Amino acid sequence: MSTSSQNTTGKHPSFHGIRSRNGKWVAEIREPRKTSRIWLGTYMTAEMAAAAYDVAALALKGGDASLNFPDFVGLYRVPESPEPALIRTAAGEAAELMKSFMRREGEQHARGGDGNDVFIDEEEIFDMPNLLVDMAEGMLVSPPRQTTMDEHRSLGDSSECDNLWSY
């Protein structure tokens, strides 16, 4: 769809279920097998409105839904029943999630990151405040004391194999 048709119809060229109205973006979805629509709200950005639509589509159509952001499916809270009030609430939550995601992406871009760098705090995940320090100390463990062949024989070790640490 060209930008001229976007200006006349208000529809976004690549997102489903949203349109522009007075400089803001609105989202709504048609209920399956009905002529009625569920109003999902008015949002500041197209991405927020598209995320709201995604949650509503998942609630009403399940896995068959055509989504704007399929990578976010696991992050959305989808209502268990298709009641319009529950769908509107979940749509608002999805829009806020997208807003915070976009804010984080903007901050990373401002710091010079490409947005693909994901910081994972292993210490917090494994609930070990000194995980990296402990791992570094583990690398500094001295090898066991080397024993001579006479000591091996006196300990009852009759094998003629070389000690692992003798190389």
C-alpha cells in the first residue's frame, strides 16, 4: 500500500488491525463470525497499537491469528476467555510492554548499541552473587602434588601408567 493510500484511509502499510486518527493510532478487531468489533484503544505509536491488536487476535483466533509481532507471543498475557473487557485490559498491557521495549531499544541506540546485544546477568539468574569470581578462582586451582613411581608403589598402585599431571 502506498503512503498516499495510507493518508487517505489511515491504515498502516504493514501492521494489521490499526489505523491513524488525529495523529494517534487506534486498534480494533472484528469478533469471529460476528459483525461487531472490539475497540482496543488509542495509542501514541503504531507499534503500541499493533501489540494491542496482537493480544486481541490471539485471544479470539488462537494460533491461527495473523500477528504483527510474532516474536512477542511468549511475553503477552492473553486472556483465557474472549470477553471484550478482558481483551481490552490485556491489549493495554501489551501496548505498555511494547512502549517499554521501544524505550529500551531507543536507549540502547542512543548509547551506540545496535539493539542486538542482550545483557544477561548470570549472577542474578543463578542466585550466586560471586559467580564470576568463583569461576575465576576455580581456574586457579593447583594440580595435585606429583608423586614419584616409588610413592605410587608404596601406596599400592601397581600400574605403570603415567600420572595425568605429568605431561
